Amino acid sequence: MSAEKLLEIKDLCIHYITEDGTVKAVDGMNLEVGKGETLGLVGETGAGKTTTALGIMNLIPAPPGKILQGEVIFEGEDLLKKKAADIRKIRGNKISMIFQDPMTALNPVMTVGEQIMEVVQLHKKVSKAEAIKHTQDMLELVGIPGARWVDYPHQFSGGMKQRVVIAMALACDPTLLIADEPTTALDVTIQAQVLDLMKRLKDELNTSMIMITHDLGIVAEVCDKVAIMYAGNVVEYTNKENLYRTPRHPYTVGLFNSIPSPDSDEDRLKPIEGLMPDPTNLPSGCPFHPRCPNATEKCARVIPTPIEVTPGHFVKCLEYAPGGLH
Amino acid sequence: MHKYILKRLLALIPVMLGVSLIIFTMMYFTPGDPAAMMLGESAPPEQREALREELGLNDPFWIQYGNWLRGIVLEGDIGTSYTTRRDVADEIMDRFPATLQLAVSGVVVAVVLGVPIGIISATRQYSIFDNVSMFVALLGVSMPNFWMAMLLILLFAVNLQWLPSSGLNHGFRSLILPAITLGTGAAAIIARMTRSSMLEVIRQDYIRTARAKGQVESKVTNVHALKNALIPIITVIGLQFGGLLGGAVLTETVFSIPGVGRLMVESIGQRNFPVVQGGVLFIAITFSLVNLLVDILYAFVDPRIKSQYK
Ligand SMILES: Nc1ncnc2c1ncn2[C@@H]1O[C@H](COP(=O)(O)OP(=O)(O)OP(=O)(O)O)[C@@H](O)[C@H]1O
Ligand SMILES: [Mg+2]
């Protein structure tokens, strides 16, 4: 974690206030992304990964969403305090996002070319012809014939739409790319191509990335460091080597145990028991305690804080706190 | 696309047959004797009987209908007005320009008011603007047209004397009050539809994508969202326009405008069967054509629909 800081998230809290209750989608988050670094954000569905990403771009839908506190410091400035006009200059330009669901992320009544061109013309001083050329180049880059820029989203397959979304996010050479499960809609070969593309960006353009996924295999392939999220909390945060060698948090350990690996036989596969808690009514104390194999009575009472167990390895578990589990 | 339009036009034929049969039946069973209306109650019965014979009113139902249909198909003749002895087609075409002017100006007022109000209401849901304009829209929908017309006449024609109160002889100025009368009611319906359609669309993921690109809010709303919200909006505009083309009886009456609506009401009163039948057929055709136009517009708004038109 030595790279120059690009993004720093401090004490970020994002809640959704709905009629059924308040969802603490992101609760006291602290993260850092250095220049050229890739941070993996891993967690089950509903953990708050997309909310984190939207928070960074200051795009939380309000209402019901509300950023209660925290800072998102990008290149030394707090994005959450920026004026609307200033943050628009950053969105799609310095920070861009690949959205999770390519089926709904594209506007159905505009051609994909128009949609890519839009972001190019917003942020680059180019003529229309240049913008079209750039749009076609971007499509080619993600493996779609440039001539198809005049087609509408419904004329593309799901995987191609995903690649259009990627092309759109890359069109202005972002400094920080947030990729929200960019490969879930793709088959394995295309998935590999997309990951290669991202790695190339990272190597050639020194692009920083936040890779949101629930696939620890992808993390192993592209990430430098990883934050494991559970119910709005970052429960473990460290570099990739630490995480794979010595996972500390019981939830992380559970995640690793639930991955099938070729050299272990099937019945040793242990999915984490229990279900994600009701987001509007999280358990007291550590939100993971009802599912945790090591939980004690103390875990239901005391909310854990992040502990730096070894340099650069943060774990939010009472086991590592002064006093331990009892 | 051409094939689609042709198919739709051909599909009009059975519809028109159905419409004509229904209206013919209704007129056949309507009490009242056209001959008596034309000659007056005091005319001797023999004279009336002779006229009935001449007009073919004594023939059985199917013969009457068959004759009428044959006239249309073979000679393009919709019939002759009992009262003026003129071609029904001419009678209608005399009245149609006034109705067309009213309909177009009414719809223009409705769209210019309704669409922006709906958009602003949707982007500021539950704001004061939203609440007030939706309340006014509810009033607009429920307020009778003739009452609105009379209020307008009292204020602008009688008291302020800015605008003429009747007829169409003062060009553009004489259209203003009738257009407002017709337009406000339709504007209310359009505003409500625009609002609900926009509310649906601005929740969609692609709107978030547009914002994530750094697009300004006005373009997000007026380009990305509006274009997706347009289908139901065009539909109600089309329905309003189609309805107005059939004549706006009350408005035409209050403002003494000789339009298709008044022609129809007068003809029904006089048991002037050919004019009523021709008029209904004409109204049905214009309504269907407006509908077809709306469906064609869909294709320009939404490429997914366009690819279905074969
Ligand atoms: N617009 C919203 N209104 C209310 N609650 C929301 C909204 N968006 C998200 N949430 C809630 O916030 C929590 C976090 O959601 P988020 O979309 O960030 O999860 P995620 O980690 O991205 O999950 P997934 O892997 O399924 O994409 C969930 O409990 C979700 O129900
Ligand atoms: Mg998500």
C-alpha cells in the first residue's frame, strides 16, 4: 500500500430511508485506492457494494438514499462537498463506472454510438467526426465492429451490451474506473477477454480501479488489495497476498471455504450457514455473529471496530480486539 | 413500414362496415319521421307518405342499408342531405375547416401547457409546484368545458373586450378563447400522463448512466428521459386530437362556431339520416387515421417498435 493516494474514503455512512425501515447500506467505511492500484470490493448480494460505488460518484438516489457523513477524497478534494457543476466534470471523465446490469444500463431509444459519443463530447474538445471515430475505436477495443455504432441496444446480445457499457466507461481514459461486477453477464471466454482488457489498461495507462465482484477468482487475478464487505461493513481489508495467505475474519474464511477447488472433494465444500440478515433490522453487536462459527455472547453485545492485526491488515472482529471474544 | 401502413389502411374497411352498420341501425330505430320534420307537422299525410316513398324510407332495413352502401362503393356518394338537398360530403367539408382549426389550436395549447407541466412535476415530485399543478389539473379534468368557455367569454370578451366572443371571422384572435377552452381540459390529461410516465422513466438505470457520464440535468430529463416517456404521452395527445376532430359540440355552440359537432347535433335533431350517417363515418375515419398516425410516430420514437412493424 505504498502507491500515491488517489482516492480516500473516510467514515462514509450511506443509509436508505424507506417506509419499511432504514437500511444502513454503508456503515463507517474507510478505504484507500492508490494510483494504478486495483481494489477488490467483495461481498454477498446486498452487502452495499453498488451503494459504495454510487457514493463515490455522488450519485446516491435521494430520496430514499442519504449520505449521513464521511468524505470521499479524490485527488485531494472531497467529492461530496463539490458543486454539482464541478462533480459533473469528473463523472464519466476522471471517474467512470461500469454498471452492474448491462440490460438496463443503456438507453433503449438511443443508438449505442450516440451514447458513447455523448460522454466523449461532454469531456473532450473534439469535432463530431473525431467523436464518431473515437466511438468506433472504443467499440473495436471491446471487440465489437465499429460499424455497429448506429445500432440500438436491443440489437445486441447481453454480453455485447456489457462490452458497450465498458467501452462507454473507458471512452475518456478515466483515472479511476469503478467496475460493478463487469463480467457477470459474460461467458467465460469473453470474461477472460474483458479481464485482460482491464489488466492492460492498468498496465498501459496506470488506471486505478475498484473491482466489485463476489468472485474471489477474479480478485486473485486482477486486484492488488481487497475489502471484504458484509452488511454495509468492511470486515476485512488488506492486500491480496495477506488475504489469500492468512484470511482472518470468520466471514472471509467462510467465503474461501465455500469456493470449490479442484483438489478438494465435493463434500468438503462448506457454504456459510444462515442467510444475510434483514437489512432494515441488523443483528446487535457484530452483524455477522448469528452466522459466525466462533461467536460468543460478547459478539451480540459489542460492535467491533477495525483492528490492524499486522501492518496493513485490518479486521473488524472482536477476536483481535483487546479482551478477545470473552 | 409501407406494407404496415397499407395493412392498417385495409384493416379500416371492416371497421368502417361495422361502424356504418351500427349507426344505420341506430338511426333506423330512432323515433321521429324525417318526412314530418321536413314538411312540418301540418302537411297532409299523403304528401308525407309520398316523400317517405321517394326517400326510400318505406323499404325494409336491409334494402335501405344495401342501397346506401352501394351508393358509397359504386358512386362514392355518401348520400344527400334531407334538408338542404346537397351532397353530404359537401356539407361535412363545409364544416370541417372550422373543426380542424379548433382541434389543432386546442391540441397546441394542450401540448404546450401539459407536457412541460408534467415534466416539471415529475422532476420535482411532491414539491409545491407538483402538488399545486396536479390539483389544478384535477380541476381542469373535472371542469365542464362550457362553463370554462362562459367564464372566458365573460372576462375577455365582455368585460375586457380584448377578444371576440363568437364566430371565426377575426382570424387568429377568434381562435384564442375556443382553443383555451378545449386546450385546458386536454392539457390537464396530458400533464397527468406526462408526469406519471416521466416518474416511471427517471427511476430507470439508464438515467443513472446518463448522470454518471456527467451529463447536465436538463439534458438527462429532456433528452434521455423524455424520449423514453413519450409513447404514452403521444397516445393521449392522439386520443385528444382524434376526439376534437370529431367536433366539440359544446364549445362550438357557446362560441357559435359552425363545426362538425354542431352539424351532427342539428342533423340528429332534424332526423337528417344521411348527414348523421355520413358524419359518423367521417368521424370514425379521421379518428382511425389519427390513430394510425400515432402508431407510425411510435416507430420514430422507439426503435424496438419500429423493428416490429412489418
Ligand atoms: N434505492 C434503494 N432504496 C432502498 N434500499 C436500497 C436501494 N438501493 C439499495 N438498497 C439497499 O441497500 C443495501 C445495499 O444494496 P447494494 O445495491 O449496494 O448491494 P450490492 O452489494 O451491490 O448487492 P449486489 O451484489 O446484489 O449488487 C441492500 O440491502 C439494498 O436492499
Ligand atoms: Mg450491486
